[in-house]
Amino acid sequence: MRQIIWWLLTLLQYIMLLAAIASWIPQLYGTKLHSFLQRCTEPVTAPFRKLLNRIPAVRDFPLDISFLAAYLALTILKRLVY
């Protein structure tokens, strides 16, 4: 069971990386791939975005740090599971 959870978390990390790369390609906006990546990653990153927006220094930062926080949390969770 732990191995299945580990693989699912790994898959989610790969999807997140793909979403990060795709965000730099304007031609992908509005496509089915972009929609799929958003549906997969937004439930993971949204709570971090909401939490980090409470911190004024982070709220004014030009980059979305919630993605990095979510990715780091998944990495830590993988270490705890395996």
C-alpha cells in the first residue's frame, strides 16, 4: 500500500513539473492538456496559495511560490511514506 501511495505522489510531482513547463508555453493555454494539468495541480497548490497569501512579503512577490511549497510538501510526504 505504501508503494502505491509513493507512486501516486511521484506521478503527481511529474504532472506538476509538466504543468510548470507548460505554463511557459503560451500556445498551450486553453488546450485540453492545459485544462487537464490545471485540474490535477490546482487542488494541490490552491491551499498553499491561500496560506501564503496571508504573508504580506510573499503576497507581493512576483512569482507564485505556492507551487514550490506544494512540490516540497509532496517530496516530504513521499519520504515519510517510503
